[in-house]
Amino acid sequence: MAKFLVYLEQAEEGGYIVSCPQLPGCVTQGETVDEALAMIRDAIQGYIASLQKHGEPIPSSLDEAIERAEVIVV
């Protein structure tokens, strides 16, 4: 199973925007976090299918651990 880093952010108008920086232009949205993550999974699958169809290389998936850091700005 391939793993790709995704960024999830709240949209100003409500809901969430999610993108996959390893796949340029692979961006979608959802009303909830779960919906947004389901949408990006589908978008990534479609993106990779398109790359395969056109004989383009598929970016490698993440092998490293990703940690979350919270930063407080004073």
C-alpha cells in the first residue's frame, strides 16, 4: 500500500480542503475531516491511474515517519 502525505486545512467558507503535495494539482475538499480524507484517497487513486494510463512515472510513496509539531505563536 502506497502512503502519501496530505495537508488538511479548514476552508474559510466551511468544510476542509485537502491536498497531496507529491502529486501537483491533486486537491479536493469535504464538509468533514472524514469526508475530505475519503475524497483525497479517491483523488490520489485517480491521479495514479491517469499517470499509469499515460506512461508517466509514479512518485514514490513515503517511507519515513511523519511527526506532528504544534507551534504556539505569542
